[in-house]
Amino acid sequence: MKTSILLDVRILILGCALMLSSMAADRPNIVFIITDDHAVDAVAASKLWGSETSGLRTPNLDQLYQNGTVFRQAYNMGAWHGAVCVASRSMLMTGRFVWNTRKQEKSKFADILSQEKTWSQRMKRAGYSTYLSGKWHVQADATKIFDHTANIRPGMAPTVPESYHRPHEGKKDPWNPADPKTRGLWTGGKHWSEVLADDADAFVKQAANEKKPFFLYLAFNAPHDPRQAPQSWLDQYSVEKIPVPENFLPWNPHRAIMGMEQANGSHVLRDEQLAPFPRTEFAIRTHRKEYYALVSHTDEQIGRILRSLQQAGVAQNTVIIFTSDHGLAIGRHGLMGKQNMFEHSLRVPFVISGPKIPQGKVIDERIYLQDAVATSLEIAGADRDGIDFKSLRPLMDGTAPKHYDAIYGAYEIDSQRAVIDGKDKMILYPRDRVSLLYDLEKDPLEKNPIADSTVSDALKKRLFARLLDLQKKNRDPLDLTAIYPQWIP
């Protein structure tokens, strides 16, 4: 009798495994490509913000934009410290909102790992082979949650002292971004972006021979500093022809209360030390030249990944999602980094292409970049229980005109908050009770904060009420009502 029951159980398990294998075989492969510090307008096809990136060349990303669905307003929700990429990528792993993810990080994601609830683990349980190469920067062992890994990189390439506090016009620049001897992105002997494309090609060849669909997580460290690219790519751009951002400032007047530096100037956030103070147009054009060169070099490696999919015969059944972990300032508002609530740093490029994805569609509904997690899980038929972010499928299909009621942004426990509702945006610097109000329709570059008036005060009260609601939903630890009691509903 016991033997019979045991046999029945084994047959049932085998049947379930065969059914799962059959279901998985019908699902598309999913390739997730993420860059680092990639501004939303640093894709030529984005055509955002006038001529600020005029002359930038990204032919492979342009092709993805033309062949897929582009989300022009994709946001990162925020971060709990200066390494914004840590929070952004941790949210990708958990699928949870920013403060929920921070809570998980405190225990090094013990609960979510043991329950196999990370993005890659959910894909694996749905019948996918999982692969990772490139930047990880999450407090979890990637080798334990991906089936295959290669060249797992740290948060940033080894820093190079000569790349900071420069250049100064009329003085010799100590930094040569084309010199492999400076290590950085060339540490190990070959540019990290090129190594990633090599790994992707090897993964694709291996995965194409398997019966199961595959999930590739390919994470570039570029175009994060140190912004190094081969000389041939640097030669494509001229400092004299690089436009200075329209919202360029020599100094940001709120830099101390934003968390950029201590009040006495004794400590300045690392990103902000890349260019000298005050910012000069020459320094910003130089940094942008190096940034554009690295973006174009990264684009070439993305093209190699796309060709690998074609050559392996799997491109037609592969969904590709491209995005970045956050944006970047490089001179806008007097800033160099991403630790701020301005559009240039909150927003990222985002496109999805592949089978059953509308081609040439552009969507302006605001999303979070981590919606990529929920979207891929839905496409894969995987478990989405406990995922905070939303699938983009309804927006792409046109069945849901609205995605999020409003966008929430946060930086550090108490230094910055933001809320965007329609065309209206409010940024708060709670450490000094400062507030900035913008009309993004009239002022998309956030050059001119709306002056205080009876009308603006009423608008701030409305946006503050919206922000309080979002704080509650996101389990934000900061009590803004004690700081801005005048706006309490």
C-alpha cells in the first residue's frame, strides 16, 4: 500500500514538472539590460529637452526605441543614502517600494531569500534558467540566487584620484579617460562594458541550447564614473561643440540642506567632487564629452548583445527591457550626481521590446523603473505575490489609462522628499523647512520655482496632502507634519 502511494506521488510530481516545463517552453526569453548613471535624455531617440544632447550617437538604443514601447517618464523612487544605485537595484531584487526594501536590507534580505522571493528566484521557479553578469551592488550573494553568474562587479570601478576636481580651464588636465593604465573600468585588462558583452554572448549561446526559456540580467557599470572610453569614442565628440545645459548653475543654493555637503563645507558628497567649485561651463562641457563618449561606447556593446540574440536564433522570442538605475545631473542645477529630486536625476530611459509588445509606441504615463520586475513576472507567468510595483502590460495594451496616482521621491531619512501629481511638483528639504514648487508643463527643466503666493500656498497644501498619503503607503519613517505644520490638511 505504501509503495503504491509513493509511486502515485512520484508520478504526480513528475507530471507537474513536465507541465511546468511545457508551459515555460512557450514563454519568451527575457533580457534585462541596465546601465548606471544613465540620464533620461542620453538616448538620441528620446528627443527630450531640446538640444542638450544634440550630437549624441546611440544607434542601437535608437533601434530598440523604434522597435518597442518607450516610457518617457520612468522614475526611480529614491534611496536611503548617497549610493542611490544600491536602493534602486535592491528594489529590483525585492520588487518592493523603497522603505520596504530598506527594511529587508537591514537583515541582508534573509526573509525574502529564504522564501525564494527575489526577482531571479521567482523567474527560476517559473521554469526559467537565470543568468547574471555585471554590476550587482546588493547585499545578497548573487551566486545563490542565479543559476549562472560571471564577472560580478562592485558598486563602481576602482576610483582614480586624477578624475576628481577637474578640469580647470587654461591648466593641464591630469586625467586621461582613454588610458587603460589608470585602471577604473579597465581593471583586469579589458573594458568592463566589453567584458559584459562577451559574457552576454556566451550566456546566449549556452541558453539557446537549453529547453527552458532564459532570464538574463546584464548590468553595465557604465556610464558611471570614472568615465573611461577608448580614444576612438572620445574623438567623436568635441568640448567646443558640447552644449551647456539650459539649467546650468555654478552653485546650487540648497546643496548643504540637500545632503550634498555639511553646513561648514567639511565634507562634500563624492559625486559632487568630480568637477571644481564653482562649476564652470568649460568643466561641464568636458565632463559631458567624456560622458557622451562612454554612453556611445556602451551603446555599441548593447548592439553586440542584440546581435548575439539574432545569431543564436532566439531574438524573435525574446523580450528586452532596457533602463538605468537612476539619472544624472552633470552640471544641471549646479550638481554633478544623482542625489537629488530633480527630473534629470529621478528619471531614466526605459523601453521594452519583443513578442506581443507594441512597436513604435510612446507612453507618457509616469511609471517606476522597477515596474520592470512586475512586468517580466507577468510575461513569465511567475508568482507576483508581495510585489509592490505594477506590471506595464495594461498600459501597453491600452486597457489601463492610469498607472500611479502620483509619483513619490525620497533621498535619505530626512534630507529630501518630492511628490509629482499631474503637471505639479513639490520638492521638500526638511532639514531647513525649504519647499520648491514647479509646473513641469511650463517649466520641464525646473529652472524657475513658482513664487510664494496665495495660489501657490493652496497648491502646496494639496500636494502636501498627496505626499502624506504616499508616505503612509510607502511606510516612510519621516514625520513631515512636525516640520511643515502649516500645510496639514
